[in-house]
Amino acid sequence: MRYALRHMGLAGAMFAVASPALAAGSPSDPLNSVMWEALRDQYFAGAPVVFDTAVKVTAPAAAEDTRAVPISVDATALGRVVEMVAIADLNPFPLVLRYHPGTAAPYIATRIKIQQATALRGAARTADGVWHVSGVLVDAAGGGCSAPPTSYAQKDWADHVGEVQARLWPADPEGVARLRLRIRHPNDTGLVDGIPAYFVETLQVEAQTPGGSPALARIDSLEPVSENPVYSLDLRPPPDATALVLRGRDNQGGEIRATIPMPPPGSKPAMRPAMSPKPAEQPWSVGQ
Amino acid sequence: MKRLVTSLALAASLIAFSATGVLAADAPSAGPSSDDLLKSATNTEAVLTYGMGPQAQRFSPLTDLNADTVKKLVPVWSFSFGGEKQRGQEAQPIIYDGTIYVTGSYSRLYAVDARTGHKKWEYNHRLPDGIMPCCDVVNRGAAIYKDKIYFATLDARLVALNRETGKVVWNKKLQEYKDGYSNTAAPLIIDGKIITGNSGGEFGVIGMVEARDAETGELVWQRPTIEGNVGTLNGKESTVTGKINASWPGDMYKTGGGATWLGGTYDPETKTLFFGTGNPAPWNSHLRPGDNLYTSSTLAIDPDNGEIKWHYQTTPHDGWDFDGVNEFVSFDLKKDGKVIKAGGKADRNGFFYVIDRTNGKLINASPFVTKITWAKGIDIETGRPIYNDDNRPGAPATADAHDAKGKSVFSAPAFLGAKNWMPMAYNPQTELFYVPANEWGMDIWNEPITYKKGAAYLGAGFTIKPLYDDYIGALRAVDPKTGKIVWEYKNPAPLWGGVLTTAGNLVFTGTPEGYLKAFDAKSGQEVWKFQTGSGVVGSPVTWKMDGEQYVAVVSGWGGAVPLWGGDVAKLVKDINQGGSLWVFKLPKA
């Protein structure tokens, strides 16, 4: 954590000088990543980019398990956000996911594979088209993207692909409710010999209400997300929602569908910021 | 979408003073329509259907290549399927708009630039560990329609992909792979419906023909091939196949086999689907007295609702694993000054059948291999075989007696068939069928058996033996008017690849020894060959592009022979495996 803090401090200091960073030219990367310019051109394609510590990226300074490194991107300080991305600079597939928060608060957490020590970035696009970028460095031993998933040790892995575990916490006073999802899926990158790319591609959360099924948020997920992907989102379910519905599919057309019940009355909202490894003692509700 | 709008606008501005050719070149290709697929046999610029036309004659009207010019046929490029998955490559390429769509072993699909061999995209299906393909992890080809390309997988699913991007549009389960189902055949698309059969004949499954909406993958109708089972139409039960227990004892029709594992053909003139059905299960025929309809048959099916129009059973009460799946090829039989709407079928059982395709009545049946032990012939009046009863493998001892196997017999053809899956070709100019045949026999005996879901349901033991020292494979030109063999080419190893014939008086086929060969269609003289580096067990195609005639074939040894071939497997064990697509052309100058 020490590394990350130091770099964020550095980034903050640079901003004090460079701000307003929207000025001509592109700001240089506070993380000094060799990939920055290439990635900027690839993923932000000419849009204005600023380094902004208002976007909080949380990840361990050193990865314990390179196949499942927790990362969260929190852009709530920016107010309304249209789109968010997570990027692992030195991964064979740098783009981790794109998140379209819709009516949700601009916060997403997941677990990812990283192939080597790398900069991890979060970016949020505000309604004015500006990308606000922040990040941390994560130290790691190699190989997270090219090791076969552990689920293949089980003969029956194929029987469980697409199963969903989910838990929805009650909304806090601002109407924000934490949703946590876990999907059984090998999420293969295609880089392991003889194992084709096979990963969750899209996930959309809708609310079930008497008046219809409005979409709340959408994730375009990619190869670097860990096996059996886990996502945490901060949704704003409409007050008359009777349940949430998760719809998704993987890159081979496999369909994912689950109905997530509303939390029982009297349960408490999630603690935030919540990357707590054990969110609660209640069992996860299982939807299919 | 933006691109589409732009090109339409451009087209609109040009239309006043420009030829429509410009319009066609600028607009994004909508892909082949139903009508294009029905007329694909005469389209020399593309190969849109498995069989090179819905009737599956595998005949090209192209004449640039002929018995004289073929010596100038040269390779243009070769494309490797990659990976370590080098198993049998039995595919026929689909060619459209400068792109070749070809399937590989282990449920892989490739889009390759037809001019350069550059890979556009690749789809690798993630297979579960427990798939149960009986006869190697092959696939025989894809189907194209509008903006999509389709193929079936070894875990018995049907996948539709966008043909430009390779992105999966939908992926539907056809059957439960854990019960022994798989799928290796090329789908057939007729009037917006994608029609498939099923594999798994050695696991006691029920044969099925199914039609789905090609856009959505939703099921339209199902037709089980075993009498007593009920079909469906638009989500409701439709009719019973045949009559329950008319030719099956007790409950055996519920695990009766009859898998439609080779897919089907279609005749636009009579608007009829033709699907062959596999052997009955179990192999031991003494357990299932009766004809066991509709196993080892050809079924004529209405594509609109899945109703059976007629059937012809090639091997009633089969006891030798003589699947009746082989392709039924519609053709015009010119006989005694008349043109009869007929169909030809070279059966596993060794007989070449000519059948009236309007009613299923037998016109002629003649041997196309040198030795047939199970029947003396086919009665033309009744359409039934005249059995040699002593060549049926004996019943095993009853009860739980140890070593209870029944009397073993030597029988020919072997269960791998006088002709197996590899498709023949019909040339309307020479009026000959070109049949890839094999000369082999087997020792076969029955054993006690009970059905267990997902387990092989054979009840028999067997071992294959070659009939001759110098050859097994024989490419034979069969005259459907007389049943006579006009010429033959003998090949040391068994033939396991499809055949192509052209208006240039040529016949192409591959050999396990690695050659793609061309023969004079009238004389059978070998006029060209090329060594592809591994055994050729795929089906060659030809088309014209940029004013030049091309030929393509996949190379990669495998299939059922090395797995089930007994003594024959020893002969082919030194053939190296592979996995590649070869493209040849006749250069202009």
C-alpha cells in the first residue's frame, strides 16, 4: 500500500501544478508507465484526458494471487459519470472492463488477472466528455493471465457455468444499494495452450417493477476479469422494485440469467467503502 | 450503421448516371438469401452449401480445369488450423464473397481470405471434458445464410456467428451431450429454417431431425426417426412417427438409435428433405425382432412441418451396424427415353440404390463392392433384401453365463461400410456417380447387453479385416441406369474423403496417403495429384474468382478408421496427423 499511496500523492502534487489539465497537450503519466501513450490513444481515442485523484483506485501494493487481484474504482467524487473503465497497463489484454453506471453511483469493484507487475488504472468519463484517470502500481509475480483456471480440476465444471450467486443490501439514505455478484465461469483468456477464449462479455442489471424493467447498469467485461468473476456495484433501485434481474452472456453465446430478491426488511445497508472480504454473516442468496 | 448510411447515400447520388454494379460493390453484402442457397448448384462464383447445391451432387459446371489443363493446377496458399488439436479434418469449405469458411477438428470455425490465406477470424468452441464423440472429434462443415455462419459442435450445440466478425449471435443446445449426443454434420438451411440431425448412434439415443428458425435459433419442429416417438411442431406435440410397436418389441423404441448423424439433402423440385438414419441400437439384432423402423433408412420429410412423406429402409432389422445415413443425392435418371425424378444412395451395406424420389419406390439396387455376404441381393419388387440368414451374427447365450458371446461370423462389408460418411458426387454430363468405396470385411459376434444412459450400447464385438492385400479403397464410377461399374481407381489405404466432379470431365478426391487426386471422369485415368502433407479426409470444392478456377480441400488424417479399423488401423498408423486448408488455382496465363 505504501507504493500506491506515494504515487497517488505524487499524482496529486502534479495536479496542483498542472491543473487545469484540460489545457492543450496531453498530461504525462504520473505512474510513468511505458504503455500510457499507446493505451491512451487506444482507449480514449482523442477524447480529453486528465489525471484526477478524485477517481480512487484501490488495489493491493503487491498481488498475493495474480489470478484474482482485487481492484475498485470509485468516481463518486466526480458526481455524474457516464462510463468507467479499468485498465491493467502491462496485461496482454490491458482493458479489463467498461462500466456504464446508468443510474448507479460510479463505483465498481472486481477481481482481475494480472500477468506481471503493472500500473492499474481507473478512468471515469463525465458528461462533458472528459476522461478522469487515476491509478496505482501493483507489484506481482508473473503469469496470472496464462495459467489455467483452477475450476478445470473439477470434472463437472461445465455443469455449473453461468450459475449466479448474488446479494443485494438495502439502500442507504441516499438510495444507493450495494449489489455483489459472483458468476461461475472459467473466464478463459485464450492464452492457455489448448483452451479457447471463453469469458463473460456483457452483464446488465434491471429492476423488476410493476411498470416495467428499467435497466440500472451495464458491464462490458473482458478477458482479464478473474475466473468466477465477482462484481460489486452501487445501484439505485427504484423504490417500487420487487427484485433485480441480471441478464448476461459470454463470448460463446452462453446465457446468464438470475433473479435477485430484494433484501429482507430490517437488514442493514452495506458499509462503504466496502471491499471488506467478508461482507456479512448472512448467506448469499442464490438466484437462477 | 454509420458505414451503411454513408454508402447508401453514395449509392443514391450515383444511381442517376451509374451502372448498378457500382451500387452492389459499395453496399455492404446482405449475404446469401434462401433463393441463393436453393440455386447454389449453378453458382460457380461461390460454394454456398454443403454438397455444392441442396441436392448434394457435388458437381461444378466450371470447365477451365479439364483433363488437359489440370496439370497446370498449382497451390496458391495453405492455412494451418493451429494448436495441438490435429485430428481428423473432414470439412467441406464454404466460399462466399472472397472468404472461405471452414471448420476444423474440436469444434473450430475459421474465416480465411480466399485470395491470400489471411485469417479473418477464428472461433474456438469451449468443449466440456465429458464429450462422447464415437468416431473422432471431426466436423464436416458450416452453413451460411444472410449475415450469419452456422456450425454444430461436439457437445451437441448449434452456434450462429456473424460471418464478418466471428462474434457469436446465438448458441443453442441441440441435445444433452452427457447422454451420448454429439453433432458433426453440416447444417442444412431451407427457407429460413436451419435443419440438423444428431449423432450418438452408439449410445442408444433416439435419432432426430430438427428445424429451427435460422434468425433466432428457436425450435420449429422435431421429427424422431424411431416409430412410436412423438414429434413436435411450434412447441406442441405433432404426430407419432410410424406406429408404436409395429416393428419394435416392448420399450426398445425408446432407445432405438437411428441417429441422423450425417445430416441431410434437399430437393427443390419435390420440396423434400432426405435424411438418412443410423443403425438400430443395440447392435445385437436378436434383442429386437422386427424391421426396427425407421432405422437404416432414408426418410423423405416435408420441410414445413417435419412430417414423413415416405421412407425406404435399406437394411431392415440390421445386425451388422449398417447405418442408412449415407447421402441421398437427387438426380434426373434418363432411362428408356424418359426422365425419372430419382435419387441415388451408396449404402454402408454395399448396395447402390436408385429410388424414385417422388414416392420412395426402388428402381434398381446393385452391389458397388466386390463382396457382400449378408444378402444375396435386393428384390426389386418388394424393395427388401434377400438375406443370407447364416451370415447374421448369432444370439449370445442368455442369462448371466460367463463368456456368453454368440456365434461369430465373417461378414462383408465391414461395419465401417462399403461407403461411410464420405460424400459421393454425380456428374449429369457423364451421367455417372463417383463413389468412394472400401473393400473390407469383419468378424462380428453378439454379447449380452443392457442399456445405460450415456454408455456405449453395442452388445457386439468385431474386428475389421481387409479383403485384398493390395488395396482397400476404391473410387468407383457407377452407372445408375445399369448399376454397372464403369471404371475404378484402387487405393492402398481406405478412402475416407468426399468426391467432387466438374463439367471439365474431372473427378477429385483425397487419400489417406496425403494426396488430392484428379481423374478423368470418363476413363478414370489419374491426371493430377498433389501431396498435402497429411491424410485427406475432407471434401474438395471448386469455384471461380477473379477469372480463375480454384480448388480447395482440407488436409488432416483421422476419422473413424484409426479408431475402429482393427487390422486396417495397423496399415494407417504411420500416417502423420495435420490440420490445414489447401487452396489451388489454374493460373490465367
